[in-house]
Amino acid sequence: MSVAESAPSRALPAPRTSREVRLAAFPDGLPRPEHFEVVETEIPPLAEGEVLVRNRYFQVFPALRTVIAGGVEGAPFPGVRPGEPLFGAAVGQIVARGDVGAEGRSGGAAGHRAGEWVSHWLGWREYAVIPAGGYTPLGDVLPDPAAHLSQGALGYAALSRVAGLRSGETVFVSGGAGAVGSMVGQTARLLGAGRVIGTTGSAVKAERMTADLGYDAAILREPGTSLAARLAEAAPDGIDVFVDMVGGEQLRAAIEVARPGARFVLIGALSGQLAERGNGALAPVEIDSFQLIVKRITMHGISGLDHPEANEEWNRRFGEWLRSGEIAFPHVRIAGMDNAARALYELIDGQHLGSVIVEVQA
């Protein structure tokens, strides 16, 4: 179903109330569903330039663990305190705008009509009041509005902008079955990688990675085994590019197996964010800096806000690849606001492959 086909031709009803997911209490350890609550709120009158968006889908992402803990200084996301709503990437349809209402003559800024699909960062609620400039019209570049919640743009920027992936190179991806990793393996293959290797903690996910997600080898993390030794077996000539979502032992293993001139792109720190102890805001790791020097390894950390120029390019290529069947968007859709906190718990628990999306049923 295309975005154009899914957008209604008439105005959507403007509601008076909305429901949102709030943090109820700071968790002691990993967050669980009981640490959240779904609260009904009144929708305030729209100021000039604001739009009211009915959210259809929003993204559940592991960095919420860090956000819930109060955030990390310098990170692009602020912390959340008890009583405050969660947030995250969302897509939905314009219902009304401040200076027009719900008549459907236009929606959002000039030219945007009621029913038009947009993306923004106020997920975890049924309806969102978005200021002018705070949302992006989706158009029909992707065949499914939910595909705009893919983490593929971040992986694409890591490979094309930071690592400068060259044809025939070997790419290693930590967390290869997650929201980013499940896209990076496929993208690396399409960009010309000669060999793609990823890690996972699930035998079922490992099978999916090599069967469907572009990986030549999936290394199953197992207690008592050397990850570096197993990576060396999978990449006997070493690795050229490392896209890291995890840190910790996997970062150390990548350094050990890296070829001279290897480029590392650090996107996440799940070894700390999903640790049972602590608050998820620290991800310490001991590495051999001599190896960085001797092998001339470069390390570069990025966030989703660092390469906005890559987003349009990614969406265009992603749409072409989706329509041609060259790429897939691995994800699970969980229905209903009342199940959103459970979706986060299941994500942290490693129960799903790819992205986790909540389908709002307002």
C-alpha cells in the first residue's frame, strides 16, 4: 500500500483527548511494563502554525533505557522523568492545523492537507501537537508509511559517509539482528561489500541473518567462547569496516581482527544500555590502544542527526530497493498503546528481530 493510496481524501475528525505513555517510576535495573502508565490527556488548542497529527505508528528503540535513566550529557535526546511522556520517531496523518482547523483546506504549513502523512519525534501518544518545522511530509518515496521508521538511514550513513565502504571489503556488524544491524547487512551487500559478518545471541536470528539479511556468517554469542577467535575464523583476512551497536567485548574483538587501516563506526552502546546492573548510561570497555596505533584504525561515533543530507538519498534508494525486492524491512508490529510498554520490554529482552513498531489504534 503506498502513502498516496493510504491517505484519505477527506478531513479526519479532530479529537478533544489523547492517550500517551508516561514514565511512572524510575526502574531499578532494566525497565519493565509496570514502570509505565497510559494516561488520558486533553489536547490543547492549536497555536498558529501548529498541526495536530494522529499517530499511526511509532518506533520503540533501546536507547529509551538511557533516556529513562536521565540521559547522557551531550546526547541528542533529553532525559525523561516520572510523570513525563516518552518520545520517539513516529509517522501519522495531519488532522488539523492551528489557523485552519479540521476542515481539510490545508494541513500543517502551506500546501499540507488534512490526511497527509508526516514523520516527527512525538511518538508514544495517540495524537501529537507539532510546531511548524517539527515534522516532515512523507510523500510517496516509500511504499509503506511504516518503512519510514526503519533505522536504515543511520546504517547507510555509517557505511557511505563515515566508513567509505569500498567494493570487496569485509564488514563486521555487532548486533546484526537489531533494528540497525538487520538493515546494515543488506545495505553493505548492496553497496558492494565482499563479505558481511554479524553477531547475535539467538540461533533463530542467526539463521535469518544468513538466509535473508545479507550476512555471509552470523556469529552466535556463547558464554565461555572467544568472540575474537570466532570472528577470526569468519574473517581469516581480517575486517575492513566495523559498524558497532554494542561495544564491550565485541569492540575488543573487532580491534583484534581488524586489518591495517580499518574504519570503525560506533552507533550504539548496547553492552551498557541493556546491562541489568546500572542505569544504562555508561558503557565502559577496556581496549588495547597500541593496536589502534599499529593498525592505524580510525574510530568515529555518529548519531542519527549527524548526516541529514544522507536521509533523502537513503529514502530514494531504499524505496527503489524495496520495490525491486532487493531489500527487506525486518520489523514486528505490536498493536495498541496499552501494549507499548510490553513492546519495550520485549525489545530489551531480545525477543524480536529488526525494528519494533507500535501500531496506534486510536
